[in-house]
Amino acid sequence: MAGKILIVATRNRGKVKEIKDLLGEIPLKVLSLNQLKNEIPEIQEDQPTFAGNAIKKAETVSELTGEAVLADDSGLEVDALGGEPGVYSARYAGEKATDAENNAKLLEKMEGIPENRRTARFRCVIALAVPQRNTLTLEGFCEGIITREPGGEEGFGYDPIFYYPPLNATLAELSPSEKNRISHRGKALCKAVPLIREILIDLPS
């Protein structure tokens, strides 16, 4: 195994950029699934939890490539909707739904819900699968409020309708560096960075 390579098990460009930015100080070649020579089949995210999906993706890609793989599953949990959309966040409005369609469906379901009941959180679970080692998982959260209309041009997913009170802005109104400091994925990756450095950089090339 080439110990200086880390595959990120996603084709989402926005997610890959976030992860690359956060891992920037570690001397690794970070590759997305789109950059691999061998085509990786779509991995069905059919587990009931974020952790289950992240582990499945990381271990499957690691077995297929023989490389270290980082995978995450993350999504939005809205308290007034009993935790929806949860693990269905990316396909809330359908299997091929766009971010705008998912946002529109969520805002429609939240119509009439008062401000004090619009609390929500982004949750992220990261799995790190390395051949011949036990898979590790780490978790991060970002607490906020669902807005009544989208705001901001940055980010992706539900960022335009997720208001973060400490910064008085939606996640889509923050710069990438500001978002990385407070986001669910940023917090989980901050926990993962020392483990990635310890496990991968110390491996022989």
C-alpha cells in the first residue's frame, strides 16, 4: 500500500474541496473517486445510521483499491421533523434531487413552524479505513436554525437555509475557511487529522 495516498470516497466536488482544505498541512496525495484510474461502482448507502454508511463506503473502497480511504456520511437533523431528513438528506426530494429541490421540500415541510421550534443540527461521521487496521470513526456536530428562505451563495446542500447564530449568518454566507472552522465536517476532520497523520505519514511508502 502507498502510505502517502488518501482516497476520499466521494464524487461531490464541494465535499472534496472542504476535506482537501482541512488536510492541507498533511503531506498526502488526496484523491477523489473521480480521479481513480479504476472505476469504483456506486456504493448503496443503505445503512440506517451515518456511521454505518460511512464505514461501508470507506471499507468497500479500501478493499477495492488497497489504499487508505476516508469516507463520511453527513446530513441534517431537524428537531421539529423528528430528525428528518437524516440519512436521506442528499435524496430528500428524490434519488436525483438537486440541492435546491431538497431545500424547497424542507422549507415546505417547515411552513408554519415558529422560530423557537426550528432548531436543527448538521451531523457528520467520518470513517477511516486502512488495510490491515481496524476502521476508525469520528463525529462532529453543528447546531443551528432552519431559515424561512435561502440566503448566501457559498457552500452546498442545505447551507443556504441553515442559520448559525454565533456568526449571525447562514452557512452559505460564510467563506470556506469560516465554514470549515465551525462545520460538522470541519469538527469531525479536526479530530481525524492527528489520527491520519499518525497512521498514514508514519507508514513506509
